[in-house]
Amino acid sequence: MGRAIQDRALLIEIELKRKQMIQSGLENGLQSDITLQLSMQVDRLINAFEQSQNAKIMLHMTNENNL
């Protein structure tokens, strides 16, 4: 799977998990175990997306330096 597709899939997963987290917060409270677990999952997904973006930037910079 290409990086652009992986990034798009991550963004979709982030949005879905974020919606679940908000719904859980409304139904179970912001400090409930379920809501906090969903929040941590959202954080991990965002971190994965940011790492992917940073890797692309580094690759681009390396390629430019090799020209």
C-alpha cells in the first residue's frame, strides 16, 4: 500500500476513533476508563500519522540534498 493511501487510512481511522471517544465521553463521562482508552488510541493514531509525515519530509529533504 502506498504511503498516501496509508496516510488517508490513518486520517479516516483517527476521525472514526475521535467520534467514538466523543460519544463515549457524552455517555460514560470524560474520566471513564472507556473514554480514556479511546483517547489514548486517538493519541497513538495521531502520533503514527505525524511520524509518517515527518518521514516524508526527511525523505524529500534527503532527495533534494542528493541533487
